[in-house]
Amino acid sequence: MIINDVQSKVNDLREYRRMVEDLEAEITAIQDSIKAHMTAAGVDELAGADYKISWKPVTTSRLDSKALKAALPDVFSAYSRESISRRFTIA
């Protein structure tokens, strides 16, 4: 690939990422508006002809690896594993 092709692809990628950020902000604004409506109506579910929306509390349990490592470092070491990945960044 010649340098001009790379530059063109980097420019395209930056523009697409900017567009994604704009769309994500718009999506968040619309979701917040729907949540505000649901809160005002005192409901956690809405249904229409072609949609069903639910906004309910969900409880999850997650391992606090930092606390486990501090309290039981041997157990943490025995059950932790490393993984290797590659990170793609453009600055």
C-alpha cells in the first residue's frame, strides 16, 4: 500500500469514528428521553405495535479482583491468567 492510500484510509477512519461518536451521542439522547418519559409515567415497560421497551434494575455479582489480590494473593495467582492481544491505535 502506498503512503497516500494509507493517509486516505486514516482520514476515512477518523471521519467514520467521528460519525460513530455523533451517532452514539444521538442514541444516548434518545434513550435518555425515553427513560425520562418512563420515569415520569412510573413504568418500567412500554409496548407499542412493533416494539417493547423495558428499563428495569438488574443485579449482578462480579469478582473484585483487586480485593482478592490484596486479601489472598496466592489464590489470585493460582486462578488468574494472562492473555495477549494486539491494540490498534491511531493518534
